[in-house]
Amino acid sequence: MSKKLQAIRGMNDCLPAETPIWQMVETVLRRVASNYGFAEIRMPIVESTALFKRSIGEVTDIVEKEMYTFDDRNGDSLTLRPEGTACCVRAANQHGLLYNQEQRFWYMGPMFRHERPQKGRYRQFHQFGLEAFGIATPDIDAEIISLTARLWRELGINEFVTLELNSLGSNEERANYRDALVIFLTEREEQLDDESKRRMLTNPLRVLDSKNPQVQEALVDAPKLNEYFGEESKEHFAQVCLRLDAAGIKYVINDRLVRGLDYYNRTVFEWVTSSLGAQGTICAGGRYDGLVEQLGGKATPGFGFALGIERLILMITSLDKVKNIRPQVDAYFIMLGAEAELKGNQLAEQWRDTVLDCRLQSHCGGGSMKKQMKRADKSGAQIALILGENEINEQQVTVKYLRGQQEQQSLSFDQVPSLLASLI
């Protein structure tokens, strides 16, 4: 007997019982993005490895440890995309969509990172991302953060998330701070864990992110990034905060928030929650004014974010905030006998033509009334339409309500489309 094949560890199937909540969440994401004037862009899953080394940074955890990278038959190094921003910039650059233009894009799809699978963190995971290009002013920062706040309201989880906000200043200011931080950390190297010692030499700002209490204690007197800001960076951040205040969006300024990717500057933000245990971040992003030029385009400001859909769905379900989920089947059509099957198939196609969005499932495989009713109930349908010899003679169907207390009734064939439309 051959070995039973299994999915790759950390790459999960999404079964029919789970897809309705995915569809609900995806619908909200698409609608809100469209309401703010963002258009969908779709990028390949596989990109040149150099794209991510140049954008994310060669000494980040993603590039060093987590990317799925391989050589194709031509000897080119390719990578399954670990995030979407670099891909979006590459696509927009390639097709001439950025220089001297303003663009707003959103995308959604699978990403890949080889890390230890755990609840809310998988090797194949799905992200929704949104990017705005060509706008250097703080109003777009605030508007996109406001967009994320609207997502939480529409999904019913706004009471369970907190916005953390920070500024990284300009690239030059950040570099100056980096030098000062390295000097500070070197003087306290004996208090750092091995991971922080490694980061101190490669990406020292990430030491600020350490979850080790001993490291955090060593950082108490560390220099502050905002002490290295010029007036322009200070004013930009002040204007972002002013706009969020005006919109009634509450936030906490976290001066240890630095983000894990090298390309960020100025405004960065995260939405965090205590409802998911260790996986507390559900959405994160910020400004990346140097990335387009870094990837070969003309200097173009950018701002965006990404959220993990699996983690968002986990939060929604754990908080029992699932709402507006349509059943997979609205109506189940029971046909009793050969004549009813022929007539029923004809009627079902007519009704589907008339009520395009109705989910009408016709029973296949024959069987008794009892068997077909059992299938109808299992389908999750709201009603069963029953067609037998008597109904054909009367030019009508019997309607049995499966989820309520309404009495069974009979409707003419012409009345059925109105009933089906009422189920949507």
C-alpha cells in the first residue's frame, strides 16, 4: 500500500466549511480598499531572489532564514514571494506606472516564509496589502491608517485592537541614530542575548524589538530615535498625529517600534491585540520613500501596509464576531421520479437564469424522499423545493422551510424566482 500523501507542513488546506468566512473577510477588504480609490494589482508568486535581497535587506531574518529560494533550469535564483510590497514596486516600475504619477494599489494572495508553524503563523499564508505611490505629504499616511481603522469597525473587532505609532525619521537621520545605538549596545554587550548580539552587527534597530526582559532592561537608557530628527521629520509626524486626532482614531506612540524590514522611513505603525496570544500584530506598515529608487526606478515616495488574513480570521472567530455569512446553498431542489428529474433540471436552469446570485443546488443521484430531505438539511439550505408527480400535474412546487417555523406552502413555477431572490 502506497504512503498516504499529506500537505506540506505549515501549508494548509482551506475546506468548504471554512471558506465562507474567508469570502466574507475578503469582500470587506476589497470593498473598503475600493471605497478609498485603490485599484487591484496582481503579481506573480515567484520573483527574482535579488528583488527581496535589495528591498528587504540581506541581513534581515526573512532573507537570511525564511525565504523559499531555488535555482531554476536556467540557473537563475528565484524565490517564492515572502511579502508583497517589493513585488508591487517591481511591477509598477516595470510597467511605467510610477514616475511623476500618483497610484493607489491593493493586492491579496499567498506569501511564503520558512519558519516554525504555529497558530496564526504558517509557511504559506495569505496577505492583503495596500500601497500608495507619489504622495510625500502626511495626509496619505493618516488616510491609510484611517482605512485600516475602518476595516476593524466593519469586521466588528475595533474594540480589541490598539494602534501603535512611531516615526523612524529620514534615512540619514536613521543612519545617524544607528551609529549612536551601536556605540550604546557595544558598551552593554554582556547584557545582550545571542540574537541581539548578532543583530547589533547587522540590523541594530531590531534589538529594540527584543522580547527578552534582560535586553529590554539594558535598553532603558538607550538613545531615542526622535532625538536625531530634524524639523521636517518632526513636523511630518506631528501632522500625521494631528489628522488621526481629528478623525477620532486613538493611538499609542511606541518609540521602540521599528518594523523588521530595511526599507521603512518616517511613519511606521502596527495594530496589535491581546486576543491572539504571542501573535499580537494583525496589521503593520509605514512609509518607504527610498524603495522605488532602490529597486531601479525614479525617486518616488510610498506608503502602505499588509495584514495576515489567517491571523485576522483567527481573531474574528475567537471573538465570535462572524457575521453576514451566507450558507453555501440557499435552496435545495428535490426531484422525485424520472419525469420530475427531467422537468426539474429544465426549471432549475430557468430559475438560475432569472436569479443570478441564488445558490440553488439540484439533487443528483436519485433516492427516496427521506434520503433527499436528509441531503437538503445537510447542505445548509434555507428551503427545500420539492417536485414530484403531483406537483408537475399542478404546475407548482412544494416549499419546505428548513431553518424556521414557517408552514410548508405551494408555489407556481413562475412564483419561485421571487422566493429565491428573497433568500439572497
